[in-house]
Amino acid sequence: MWLDRLWQGVIDTFLMVGVSSLIALILGIPLAVILVTSGKGGIFEAPNVNRVLGAFVNIFRSVPFLILMVALIPFTRLIVGTTYGVWAAVVPLTIAATPFFARIAEVSLREVDHGLIEAAQAMGCRRWHIVWHVLLPEALPGIVGGFTITLVTMINSSAMAGAIGAGGLGDIAYRYGYQRFDTQVMLTVIVLLVVLVAVIQLGGDRLALRLNKR
Amino acid sequence: MNATVQRSLPLEEPTPHSAAQARLHPEKANAHVRFSQLGKVYEGQQGPVTALQGIDLDIERGEVFGIIGRSGAGKSSLIRTINRLEQPSSGQVLIDQVDIAAFNEDKLVELRRRIGMIFQHFNLMSAKTVWKNVELPLKVAGVPKEQRKRKVAELLELVGLQDKHDAYPAQLSGGQKQRVGIARALVHDPEILLCDEATSALDPETTQSILGLLREINQRLGLTIILITHEMAVIREICDRVVVLERGRIVEQGPVWQVFGDPQHEVSKTLLAPLQHALPEDLQTRLQAQPSDKHASIVLDLQFTGSDGNEPDLSALFSAFGGRVSLLHGGVERIQGRALGHLLLAVSHSPLSVEELLTRARKQAQHAKVLGYVA
Ligand SMILES: Nc1ncnc2c1ncn2[C@@H]1O[C@H](COP(=O)(O)OP(=O)(O)OP(=O)(O)O)[C@@H](O)[C@H]1O
Ligand SMILES: [Mg+2]
């Protein structure tokens, strides 16, 4: 019986983390590219865009997830029609993950040697070519590493979401472990989470290493 | 020679270069790159920094042109205005008589495909193989795949990296990386190649091989090469003409043999001092301003600037002096087919006066002076 629930919890956690991280990946990379290229001396220099976007990212990054989640309840209801369950958790998770990941990706993109951008300009690359053929491929190992960190952080956050009714492993740990003091379930959840994080971290590290030709 | 005279004058009139003007001065009409009253000011943290001012300079098609000067003189700023990595603050840069200042992105991209550039730190894409690095300029230009294949293979062959197609830059030596850089720079068959300290990160032997490659490219493809270097030997090795920059201005320019054989400006002299066969330390300490006795030797410094195209005639020199002549120090080297250098001679037991010795020396050497006396 509780094994079934555990299985459901794993699936829910996967869903929450997977969907929100995927959306964060899709939105975060363009966001990071804009943050880097619109800055001073960037190839799409636009200081105002840069300031506004940077401020937005900072605001969302500095609000603790639990508070963000509560604050976003009206917005979540607007989007998914409910504030309960996996899909309701996806909304705040995505909104937390996107700026988080964007900042990490931004750092990797910023670390791309300026000489490479100049070389690309000198060989007749348009600005989009530079983004596509230089910035992104050169920053890719760092971006992969950043995405790994995002996934792990989202597992962490999803457990928090679980505690206020989103389902997933966090929910199970909270209900069985905290409310019923069922040590067996608690331990199983912990082991599952540790294994999950370890697999993600290891996989991410290995991929980043393989992509890194430097 | 008239070249000497021309050099000491400011280079023709500073200039708007209309087509009409080009017709008035046909001999100047085909300058490949022309700077006209070029100025560059950077907005630095502590206010504006003037990197270049009043640069008037013509670079001819097919020549290898060197730019030297101390650190911060403005060399990189100058070369980078040619492909608009830097935007001029004033004046013009004309390439084939076309002012490039107002180019939009489309025209700029087109221009940059006609101008290759290689860098001190190679600037290769670390995530791409050698092949992909060289292919990139073609790819972004939309060249079809088959054509790209042929061109990349051809260029990797030219630079001698046929067997490194799939290597990543991190797996290459400095010299190999620069060869990839050269292949990449040449892949659009450019007319101009810009080199900003392209050999500064390489050891002497690798430098030689890269210089050999550049010379070959210049001769085979008729490319105009413009290069910056801190190594005077590089200029001597492959340049036709050289310009000396100091504080953003041109202080000297001319054929390499001329500037190297007889540098006029203090900065040029300082830069070229390592090549100048200056007086060695021990002789310097023995040198006296006045003769100690009548048998003391006079130390003469004869400078051969190569301006008459002849090698120093030693027998003529020695018989003109009439006395004992010993060679203390010096050397002659050939630059662009001319012999130039210094000879330091000690002359004793000569019946001639010092003035007479100098007069006779000057029949053979372009410059002659008395450095002092040794016992
Ligand atoms: N982006 C920049 N912002 C502000 N000042 C600059 C910038 N680039 C160059 N300068 C200044 O302009 C002057 C000329 O610099 P430049 O790089 O052209 O010199 P250089 O002759 O190439 O020197 P080096 O031999 O050290 O490479 C220097 O005083 C430098 O500090
Ligand atoms: Mg420089």
C-alpha cells in the first residue's frame, strides 16, 4: 500500500522537477543570452533591457522558495485552475528555476573568452551566428553543469512544495514521516532522494566533462 | 637617395580622397588600405584616452607591411580599424578607395570576409575540431557543403595540418594552433591579412616556420599582409615597409632596409637598438675622450645604411686610412637585398688627421663618427 504511494511519489517528483526544469531550460538559456549580450560592450548592447531583466531575475532569485510559492498562489490558480497537486507546484517551481538557471548559464556565457567573439566578428559572423556558433557551444559544458545544479535544487524545492500539498516524495515524507513517525517510509524516501540526486549529479558531471574539450 | 628625403617630409597632403583626387594622383590611386587623418579616442574609466591621432598612411596592394612601436603606442587600435573591430573616432579608413566608417552589419560582414585576421592567442573555438574551426567562416556565409569540404581540405593542406582534421585545439601545439588560425583566416580567399602579434606566443623556431608560411602566402596568393610585432627580427624577415608609432602618431616610416639601416626617431632607435651592434661594455669602459698618447687608436663607428645598395668595400676603406686598422666589433646584415650595419674600427699609426679620416670614411660609409680613443 505505502509502496504504491511511494511509487506515485517518485513519479510526481519526476514530473514536477522534469517539467519545471525543462521549461527553465527553454526559457533560461535565451534569458541568459539576453543578459550577457545586452550588457555593456555586448553584441546586442541594450543597457535598459539589461537592467530591467537583471532586476527581475534578482528579485525572483532572492525570494525563498517557500515564500515565493505562497505569494504566487493567485497566479498559480489563474494558470492551472487549482492550487493543489503536481501541476500547481510546477508553476512556482518553474518561476523559481528559470532565473536560478539563467544566472548560472549567464556566468558560463560570460566566461567565453572575448577574443573568440572578436575572432568570430573578424571572420564575418553576424551577431546571431556568434550566439549560435560561439557563445552557446563554448559555454555548453558550463551550462550543462548549471542545469545539473538546477535539477538538484528543484528536487529540493519540490519536496518543499510537496509538504504543502503538491504530492511527490516530499509529500510522502511529510505525511508518513513527520505526521505518523513512520521511520521506514522516512528512510526509504531519504535513500531514494540521495540516489536520485547522486545519479543526476554524476550524469551531469560526466556529460559536462565529455563536452569540455578545453 | 630621394626616398630619404621623402621620408623626412610629412607624407603628402592630408586629404579627402575623392575619385577626382585619385585621378589627379594616379600613382596613389590604388592604395589598398589608406588611413586619412585617422583618430581614435577610447572612453576609458579615467576619461577619454587618445589612442591614435592624425594618421595618414597608404598600404599598397600585395606588400607586407609592418607596424612597430612601444606598448600602448596604438598599433592594435590602428590595425583593428581596418576590419572595424574598432570604429574610428575621426578621419577615414579607405579600403580600395571605399570609406568603411558607415558600413551597416551587412556590408561589414561582407568586408570582413575580404579581410582575414590572426591573433596572438589564436582565438580558436575550443569546442570545435580543427576542421570545424576552419569551416566556420564558410558555414556562416552559407557556402554549400561540398564547396566547404573542398576549401577546408585545401587550406588545411596549405598550412600542413592534413592529419589533424579531428583534433581539438587543446590537443595542438602553439604553432599548430596558429596554423589553424591562418587557415581559418584564409578560407574566404581574403585580399588582406591582419596579424596582431601573431608570433609573440611562439618559440623562435615555430616563429620562423609561421613567417615562412606567411611569406609563401603573400607570394603565392598576392595577399596584402599587415602585421604588428614586438620582434624586430620578424619585420626584418618578411616586411617590405614598416611604420613606427609612438603615442598614437606615426613617427617614422619607410622601406624596412631604410628604417632599420638608419633609424631617425628616438623611438625607432630604441626599438632597433638590439639589432644595432652597439658598443660592447668592455670597450665602452676602455674608451677615452682624449688620446692618451700619440699611438692611441682612434675608434671609428662606420654605419652602412644600405642606401647605395653596395656592400662595404673593406680594402678601399683600409687603404684610405693608411695605418693600422683593426676591426673591434660590428656586423653587416642583409635586409631586402641591401647590406647594412655597423663596423667599429680602431685606427692607429695613421698619418691622417681625425677630420681627414672621417672624410675618407664617409666616402665608404653613410655615417661615420669618432667614438673616442683606446690606448
Ligand atoms: N578598449 C579600450 N578602452 C580604453 N582604452 C583603450 C582600449 N583599448 C586600448 N586602449 C588604450 O589605447 C592606447 C593604445 O592601445 P593599443 O592596444 O592600440 O596599443 P598597442 O600599441 O597595441 O599596445 P601593445 O603593444 O601593448 O599591444 C593605450 O593607451 C590603451 O590603454
Ligand atoms: Mg596590441
